Amino acid sequence: MTSLLVIIVLVLLAVALWQLTKIFDLTQVGSTSDSSQVANDKDNHLQGYLMFGFLAFLYIFTIYGLIAWGNLPLHTPASEHGGQVDHLMNITWVLIFIVQAITQVLLYYFAFKYKGKEGQKALYFADNNKLEALWSIIPAVVLAGLILYGLYAWTNIMFVDEDEDTIVVEVYAQQFKWTARYAGADNVLGKANVRYIEGVNTLGVDLSDPNAQDDIVVSELHIPKGKKVHFKFRSQDVLHSAYFPHFRAQMNCVPGMVTEFAFTPTYTTAEYRDLPYMIEKVSHINDLRAKKSAELIAKGQPGLDPYAFDYLLLCNKICGASHYNMQMKVIVDSPEDYKKWLANQESLVKQVKASLEQPAEGAAATEGEVKKDTVAAADTVAVAVK
Ligand SMILES: [Cu+2]
């Protein structure tokens, strides 16, 4: 509501300004000043300097942005291939920065140098083959180099040796949560299909498949440091995108197909929390939180808990109303801790069995109630008919 009012006020202000300039123009009729619609030398001169002014604004804003927000991009990568992705990204940034700096200066300098002058006619200039070759070949070579390097990095990152000893984990996307399934001791995921979704079997695992017998379904992702994890992604409903920012990994989750990505974590959660940059970042966040918390407590509301860093799996496709909150905690353990954690997880088959045994009485009671309700409804109808 407030933003609507602000928009209305801004529109009204703009209309008022427009009307004021019209009135101002009308008051100038008959005066000695030049009211011609054709630009004169003075106008061109002013426009030329304004061009320089805009150039200065562009550079000042860029430098300000780098100082004010330069610490926001992702820092140390937490996966083996992460360095390659960052390197490619940095090269791209530097190239864009250099090209932008040169082309913008030329653009605004020429606009100033060749501004209109009374009596001066523009020169008809058909083409210049040398110049055109130069500005076609240089970008083509630079772009081809960038793309080739990108393709090389991509194939390198995406290559998973089938014989390599990896941990197979399925990441299942649905509006608006993530669930993970571990392949268990056989390291082969059981088949799954949306038609098998029932009760606690929320991923539709085919429970008759021998490979599914040891599958483990969890809502918190644990992976060990230094071991390649082979992720297989599925989606139940719409297109999602599994995004692990700290590991520099992202893959679309497409309904009806399985997509893959593999990476090796290089820092445990505890080690990453101890990185100097992370300690500084977390203490800054907690300073802000403490201030906010004090304000909330003063108002009689509950305060905020201090923040602790955790790796996250986020959804990076706008998939619906709660997309912003579609996330799962990722914990990188030491190999020993990972083994301990995994040993404590119950297989899906056991969970399904337990769920079938437990609520059997509850289900029977509900069924009985439904029957009673139906009888009551039938009685009401009978009364109405009478
Ligand atoms: Cu999503």
C-alpha cells in the first residue's frame, strides 16, 4: 500500500513538473532568447560536456560499487573443481572490465569531439575494411578463447569415471523442499517412479527392487571431505535447479529425467567456519543480528538467535511461491564422522515397514469414523426425502 502511494506521488510530481516547464516555455514567448527547436553551438557544447559528465558518473559508480559491494561475491571455493570455475569467472570479469573501460571512453570522447558545429557537415564515410577486420577479428579470437577454455573446464568438471569409487546420492526436488537418498552399501540407487509415492515413501522408490533395499532417505545432506560425490537429480513437479554455491555446482532438476553432477568437497563444515574470511563475515552478521535483536526485545518480541555458517543447497529456478525458501542444509563431515552418521540412518524399507505397523490402528479408527459419517449422512438424506 505504501509503495502504491509513493508511486502515485511520484507520477503526480512528474506531471506537475511537466506542466511547470510548459508554463515556463509560454512565459518565454516574445523574449529575445533563442527559442528555436534546432540545436545551436551552445547547446551542442553543453551536450558534449554532459556526455563527459555521464562517463564520469559511470566510472565513479563502478569504483564505488567495487568498494561498497566488492566483498559480496562468493569467497574460497569448497570443492576441488571450484578453483577452475572461479578462474574462468575472474578472467571473464577482467576482460569485460577492460573492454568496457576502453569502449566507453572512446564512445563519449568521440561524441564530444565530433559534436555539431554551425556550418559543419558530416562526412559521408562508407566503410573501412581494415578497421572492420580489426574489430571483428579481435573480439572473435578473444571470445573463441574464452569459450574453448570454458568448454575445456566444463568437460573436465563434468567427467565422471564410471569405475571411480564415488558415493552415489540422489537429490530429489519438489515444491518446495529437497530430499536426499543414499544408495546404501551396494552404492546403486533403487529404481523410482512418481507412481510409487505413498506414505513415507515420498520419493516413489520401487520397494521391490533389490537395489532399493538398503537405500536411505534423509532431509539433511551429509557428505565426506575428500571423496567424490556423484549426485543424481530428479524433480517431482516442475523445473528446479540444485545450486550448491560454495561448491560452485549447479544442475537443473527436470521432471521425467535424471541429471547428474559430481564434485569432491575440500573443507569440512567446521574447517570452512574457521576460515578467517568466514569468521569475519559471521561476526559482522551477528553484530547486525544483535542490534536487531535488541530492538525486537525492546518491543517485547523474541530476540534473534546468533547465526552460524552452514553450506546450503538452494533452488535456483523460480519454481513457485515459496521458491525463495527451498533449501537444504549440507554438512561436510570428516570421512570418519560421515561413516558414523550413515551407520545411524535407517533404511527406507525399514521406515516403510515401521509406518505400516504403527498407524494401522489409527487407520482402522479413521475408516470406522468415515463409515459412521456415511451412515449418518444417509440417515439425513432419508429424513429429507420423507
Ligand atoms: Cu525450486
